[in-house]
Amino acid sequence: MYTFSKAYAMSGWRLAYVIMPEELKREALKVHDATMICTPRISQLAGIAALGQPSNHRQEFAAILQKRRDLIVERLQNVPQVFSWQQPEGAYYMFPRILVDHADSRSFAIELLEKARVTVTPGSAFGPSGENHVRLAYCVDEDTINLAFDRIEKYFPA
């Protein structure tokens, strides 16, 4: 199974493929037909182009994301009163637990947006187990990460 979302920065293009034994194909198609629509043609053409050309961009992209992850980890260490967290190993986001008083992750995210001017995604958007967490994506540049954490540190002084 392979998806283009992260490896080729094609999030939202809904393009993936699966290689499987022939005997599983009929069963997999039942699930696919019941849950999916066709991948848009432009996504299919982009996927063919991505696979058809040699490139080292994935290694470069991984290095950039790791640098950003390390920056967020460093900045999270400055606000231990606000979040507890575990370092991700394969995602391009952090999912820290909210430690400060809050009603729920949605209201915390709205408060952070309105009062500190920092956008996060409430953990509840990812299901019940995401409650009391927020998602911090590191698909933004280092300056944006630093600005967000400067604002978080100012809003939640130690």
C-alpha cells in the first residue's frame, strides 16, 4: 500500500495504490466500491509523473520536516506548563496533550486563535481519543513555527 500524500506533498489529491495477491482483489474491491470514488484524473496524471521521474526530493523533504519537528520539540520544551507530548517518528505534526485549564480541545483552539493569534487543530477533530490534545503541523516554515511559539510563550508565561 502506498500513498502520495506525504512523500510527494500531494495531500488532498486522494491518490494511492495497493499491490496484493490476486485472491484478495475481489474482496478489496468490495470495500473500495463501498467507500471511495474515483481518484481525480489530474491526481492520477500527477502520480504517474511523480513515479516516472528520478528525484531525490523525498530525502530533501524528509530533512526539512525533521528540522521543523526538532524546532517544535525545542519550543515545546519551553512551555511544559501548557503541553505534554511525545516525539513523533513518522508524522508531520505533533499531537500534544493540553495541560492548562480548558473546557475542551475545540474551545482551547479557539481561545488560542483569538487571544494569542495561533492556529492549531483541536484534537477532537480526530475522534474522541483526540480530546484534550491539539495538532501542531510542521508543514509550515521555521519562521512561522517560531512566531507561533513566541506568541504561545507570551500568552502562557512560565
